[in-house]
Amino acid sequence: MSKPVVYLTRLIPDAGLDLLVKAGFSLRINQKARGLSAEELTQAAAGADAVISQLADPINSAVLEAWAPKCKVVATCAVGYDNIDVKAAAKLGMTVTNTPDVLTHATADLTWALLLATARRLGEGERLVRAGAWRGWEMMQLMGADVFGQSLGLIGAGRIGQAVAKRASGFEMTVRYVARSEKPEMTAIGATRVDLDTLLTTSDFVSLHTALTPDTHHLLNAKAFDKLKPGAILINTARGSVVDQVEMIAALRDGRLAAAGLDVFDGEPAIPKELMEMDNVVMLPHIGSATVRTRTRMAEIAANNVIAVLTDKPPQTPVSVG
Ligand code: GLV
């Protein structure tokens, strides 16, 4: 009998590949140094028994229909799965899995890195030094915003939001959050659940930790930016489309938003020219989970999920279809 085939839309760390090979699967890996379009994915994974995918892969219903019925599982190496039509997958009898939990702390750490970098203008400082333009200590140079003792507003209080909130206690911040329900973990650390308007009008830092769904698409729009506290800073390590990027750029330009720290973008990897030219924006290439240990664990979980489904066992981290 021929070996089951696993198609990988991009390379993953060796630990994941090793598990798949040991389990007796044959691997096909996208060799292009970029992600594939829906049409390319349809062709490339045709005939595969499982697909290990990544968060930018456009796995829509047409792609899934083309992969079915041979393909039993799509295992994404990410916690977010807004790029996969999970309802269509369920209808086709395909399992979808993700990699929650293991990336919580790496992503919370990166949120803090971005928050501090944005508040204290690290990007501008680094560019100045590298350009050889630093003329020595100056009283008036690169004055940023305080973090210690300020207020932090979290939109979304799941695993990552909670981990970000816990780190805020060292900075003695007032933490407020927006979530569908009260979170005992947040109450325990002194964070208060508020409505979105209260969060927007009271937060020095607004940080996004919600999944991208039809309800959260462009949640931060012109109306929301109008309500911000003067000097407010936005941090986004969730998904670019939770923010109306055009309106965010307008708010950054006219000062309703003092600065933004962004790990994600609407339509990434394309970045609007206006953002590129703004000094009050710190930008990263979607690296929230990018530590060696975390990415290794993500690869192992995705591989183990594939192994489970292809050997008729329950996967560790299935995505539930709401
Ligand atoms: C990263 O953005 C993820 O969803 O894992």
C-alpha cells in the first residue's frame, strides 16, 4: 500500500517533519519561497491525505472542495484560522486543527516588545543611530510616552489577552478589557471588564487580542478612533483586518492616534506607502509566535494532529465550528 501523503504549504521546523516521516507518511513541500494562491494550493495539494497549512494560505470552500474527499485534515500552524472556511471543511467531513496555547507567551511577549518600542520610539532611535545621524545626548531628543502607571485597554481577553494583562502588573498599569463575558482570571489580577466605548475613552494603550470574525472585522473604525483618549497608542498583534487601516492612517495623521505598534496588517504583506512614511509607527513582519521553541512546538502539534486524524484518533487541538 502506498504511503499517505501530507502536503505542506511552507516548510516547518524539523521536529514536525520528523514526526510525520516516523509515522510513515510521504511529504510534499511547497518549494517556492512564498505562499501560494488559492489556485496554486488547489493544484499543489491535489491527492494529498492531509495538508499542513499556514495562516496566510487562502483555504476557501473551492480549495477544500477540490481537496475532498481524499484530504481528511487541514492542520494550520497558527492559533487563528480566519483564512480557512471551517464551515465548508466540516460539511466536507474534513477536520481542521490549529495550534493554541503553545504560542500564548511568545505572542504576549511580542505585544509588550511592540508596546514598549512604540511608546519609547525605538524604531526612530535605531534608525537615527544606524544612519550615523546621532550627535550625542540631547535633552529634547526622542521623548516618548510613559508606560509605567498608565492604563491598558485590551480588546479580547482570551489566552493571549490574559497573558498580556498579567505582564502589565509589573508596570503597575490599570487594566481594562472588553470581552463577551467576565473573565475570573482577569478579575483575579485586578482587571476590569468594560464596554468598548469606556475602554476607548480611558486607555493610554489599546491592544487587540481578538480573533478576526465578521463581528470584529474593522471593529476599530473612524468612530472608534474619534473616541480615543488624547495621546492614545494602538498595538495590534491580532489580525490587521480588525482595524480599518485607512481610518487608522487618517487617525495617525491627524493625531487622534499618537502612535501604533503593528505586527499585522490588512492585506499583508502589502503595507500602504503612508504607513511606511510615518515615524510614529513601529512595524513588524507578523512574528508574534516566532521563537524557536514556540515554532517548534507549533510544528509538532500540527504534525501530531495530522497523525491522529490519519490513524483514526481524535486530534489534540481541533477547531470547533461555531
Ligand atoms: C498568529 O497570528 C497566529 O494566529 O498563530
